[in-house]
Amino acid sequence: MQAAKERPLVCVQGLGFVGTAMAVAVASARNEQGEALYSVVGIDLPNPLGTHRVQSINDSTFPFETTDEKLKTNLERSVKEGHLSASFDESHYERADIIIVDIPLDLYLEDDTDTIDVNFGPFRGAIRTLGQKMKPDCLVIVETTVPPGTCEHVVLPILKECFTQRGLDPSEIRLAHSYERVMPGRDYLDSIINFWRVFSGIDERSASLCEDFLKDIINTEEYPLTRLSKTVASETAKVLENSYRATTIAFMEEWGRFAEEVGFDLFQVIRAIRMRPTHSNIRQPGFGVGGYCLTKDPLFAQWSSQNFFDKPLDFPFCMQAVKKNKAMPIVTLDAVKTLLDAPLQGKKILLLGVSYRQDVGDTRYSPSGTFLTAAQKEGANVICHDPLVDLWEEFDIHVESELPSVDDVDIIVLAVPHQEYKTLDLVQWLSDKKLPVIDANCVLSDEQRLAYIAKGGTLFSIGRGAQL
């Protein structure tokens, strides 16, 4: 086995949902002899969240709930073999050959004025730390989703300033951008190592070094890399593909309302349309859009055009998509009020699913949060269940992990298509009760829905007419 000191050192800055998975992916890279190619150190801040993540990794435990057994197995193996660890010690950057930046970059939208604000403070501070510690010719790869132009207008100037202060030659800075397409869930790890990658560099050497590294960790024979000519192009690619997805989801919402009012099953229509190869990725209506990407990325280009390039452009489709998607959970809440035909004051709602997507315990910007806040504002008592979430940190709510009793529940809302809900036998679970049920996210199969309706239960599905 290759000794750790002989392997290049990769530091991952930021151990969130992306950084931690990326650290495992890099540590999993092997040569033809099965030897690890890199030593990996994930670095986070010594706050409660960072402490939990660092300790979990060093204990061979993935710090977030996931159904990806491959990810958990690779983490355990890499830690056991000694080429993956986590730390608070920023001095690791001094020895790093490659540093991957996975620092969150928050964006805020003031709905009343359509004012967009990006909080660059923590990100700038993280980059400055690298500039003060990294050695010349160390490759910095920015994975964070950023406003187009960030590498050129933020990262590179900070690194140059730090190198100049240290008496180092700024021409020895190596900087690339290669955005992640991580999808937490059953294919968490494969969304990194068995998926396409786009990258670019500030110069030819940076781009080539990035390409060589990505070839080591990604199955490029089946998922070839795409090199773009400028970092601004790579940065744009990420926000554009997320903007496209967010906009097409918002587009389908109005068709959902049409199907509900006219009385047909829009999901049958969608399945029929997807048979056409050119339309196979048509989206569908649902409970809402959440997570760290689609809720904000469509707004980055507008901010960038105004702040980096002094070309104030409007992106009305992107702006409206974000607003439309943000309002999606309220459509379900309105359906709750319609089915109950009474004010929500004192009503008990059982909400099944609080994460933002299926089969992962990630509650960041979850549409369930919007639903919860609005329902509580009207006096409802919302009982939350999620098989992958114990504590809903944003609301400091302990979440039920076992299906609770429905003796005094007034209505059930299926919000997230977790596997546990997709296999739920409503008829058996609810026994003699015929509670109104809302399938807000195409969770139930045709058989599940029809069985409950045949029992005499009331069921409404977003995107379908009544009792369909």
C-alpha cells in the first residue's frame, strides 16, 4: 500500500452535503493496483455543526442521514485505511497540493423590491485563509455555486493580494472552477464519480491540472469531461442549468391547476409526453422546490450582471420562477383548507416528509418549512414525520421517526416521496378511519390511491382532479 506521505494531499474546505461527499469521492480514487491516489483532509470550522461533521467523519460515520450504502462503505474504508480524515486545523492548507472549495454562498431576495443580495463575507474569508497559507502551484478548485465572474472578480484578486503580501509570485496561483452536480439520495456518491463534469481554469496550466485531477476521481470513460474556455463560462453553466430546471418546474405549476380544475390526471399526460425523446425531461407539479440550489441559483446571473460587469440586465423568467416555486407549498395548504371546509385554527395536520427531497435527510430551504410556517400562522397544529430527520434544525423541532397515531388527526399531507411513503399501505395503516389525504408530490402509486378511494377515503392529489 502506498504510504500516506507519498500521496498528494487534497484538502476539502467546508464539510457540508457537497464537501463531505466530495472528500469521500476523492479518498475513494484508486490506481490499477487498488492503492489510494490521494490523502484527503476535510476541514471545517470549530462550531457545533463543524464539530459534529469532523467528529463523525473521524468516527467513520457519514455526518448526514443518507440511504446511499456505497457512500457510507467508502467513507468507512477510507478512514480505516488512513487516507481520509477531518480537522479544524487550517495548517493542512500549507501542505496541500489541491484545495477544493465547498463554502456556502448565500443569496437573499427581498420579494417586495426584487432586491437581490449575496453575502460574500464568509466566502471571502475562506478564500483569504487559503491565500495566506497555500503553497505556490497548489491548485484551488472552486466547487461552490457562485455568481458568474466570481473566480475572476473575487477569488483571484484575493489570492493575488495574499501572495504579494507573502512575497510570492502571483503567477504561480493555480485556480479552476468545476461545479458539482451532487444529488443527495440513493446515488449520492455516484452523482460525483459516475457523472459528467464541466470545468475551466484561469489559464492553461490551471485547466490542465484540474482536468488531470478530475480524471482520477471520475469515471471519464463513460462520463467525459467538458472543458470550457473561461471560468465565467463554467460558473454560468451551473447557474443556467439550475435556472432551467427551476423555470420548467414553475412552468408546470399552472398546468397542475388546470388539471385539478378540469378533472384529469396530469401525470398520465406527462408520462405520455416523456415517451417523446425530445421531451423526456419535462417536469411535473408538486409540493415545492427546496434545497440549496434551485431556490437561489436562478438569481445569481442578475446579481452578477449588475455587480461584476456593470451591465444591469433583467432575468424576468428566473425571477418569476423563484417566486412561483416559493409559493408552491401554499397551494397544498389551500387544498387542506378546501378539504376540511373549515378554518385551520385548532386543526391537526400530519405532515409526512420535512426534507427537501426524497431519500435524504436534508431540510435546507425545504418547502415543508413554508407549509409549516403558514399553517401555524393560521392556528393549525402540525405534526411532522420523516424517516430520515430526527431534528428539524431550522425550526428546532424534534421530528417523529415512527408513524404516529392518527386518532386525533384531521388531515394527512404526503409531502416527500420517501421510499417509506411510496410503499405505505394507506388502507391498512388507517384501518377503519377515512381521513382526508393529500398527495402533494406524486408520492402514491395508482394502486395506492385507488385502493384508498375504493375504501371510501377522501384523497386529493396535486396535479390531478378530485378523487383521481
